[in-house]
Amino acid sequence: MNLTLQEILDRLRNIESDATDAYYQIPDTDENENARGYSDGLRYEISNLIEQVEEMNNQGYTISWVS
């Protein structure tokens, strides 16, 4: 399976969107504080990963798979 960095970015953006939807589906109550915190942390990490992959893509990096 070969993916370009742009295809990886597209998938990450879809994951980020799903994670954001999930975050906002968790009721904002004391009982859900941990779940919302974990979900928010996930969104933060995905966002950082997107930024890093975008930077690599903009600089012309490519990826290759060895199996």
C-alpha cells in the first residue's frame, strides 16, 4: 500500500474531524471530565501531527514503503 503525504493529511483531517465530533458528543458534566480531557488530548495530538506532516509535504518530502 502506497500513500502520499497528501493522502495521509487527508486521512488525518478526517480523523481530526471525527475526534472533534466525538469530543462534542460527550456531555459536559463532572462525571465525564476525564473522558473529555482524554478526547481533547487526542485532538491536540492529531492537530500537531497534521502540522508536522503539512510542513514535510510543503518542503517536498516524500515517503517510501519498504516491505
